[in-house]
Amino acid sequence: MKTARALLVLPGLAALAWGVVLFVQFAFPLGPQGVVALGWLAGGTLVHDVVVGPLVGIIGFALSRILPGPWRAPVLTGAVTSAVLGLIAFPLLWREYGAPPLPGLHDGDTLGGLLISLGVVWLAVMVAGLVRTLKNHP
């Protein structure tokens, strides 16, 4: 087990070191882009730890207490998936060109795609919840 952990930790540390090298090349010497990058790193961490983390914890705890047993896992999974989809879409919803341009990225309807994706996720939640409910009540 220790060997497997070491084999998993070493590539992770190498990737972390490479990320630090790339960030240092990007952010230093401190220019406008470096200050903005440092602001995002510090601000993002603070917003997550002070606002998002506790809010998600409270909502998850409340949902786990309110929802009936067969619906807990599907609804919590749907909520997490919705949050991830929202985080992915956020840069392009905030600013149209808020991410580096990739072929096909900016010519799509980001809000429409997000809404369709969320609809599919919550349809799957409904199906999974109903199937689990019917299995528990023969």
C-alpha cells in the first residue's frame, strides 16, 4: 500500500511543481495580469471558504434531513452536478469572452446549453428517485 501511495503521490507532486512554474512565469514580474491572477487566487479561496463551503454544507445537511431515503442520493447527486455545471459555465456567462478562445467555444449558446444540461440532470434525478421509491414500495 505504501508503494502504491508513493507511486500516486510522485506524479501529483510533479504536476503541482509544474503548475507553480507556469504560474510564476505568468504572474511575475508583477504586472496587471499578475495582480489580477493573485487576486483571483486569494479572492477565490476566501469566497469559497467563507461563503460557498458553509452554504453548501448547510444545504446538504438540510436536504439529507428533509428528503425521504430513496430521494437523498439522487437529489444530492443532482445538486452537486448542477453546481459543477454552473462553475464550468460561469466564466462565459459572466463575460462572453471570459475564457481563452477555443474552436467552437464562443459560437455556442452557453446559457441555453447550461439550461438543457441542467434539465437532463434533473430529469435523471426524477427517474432515479422514482425508480428507487418504487423498489422500496412493492
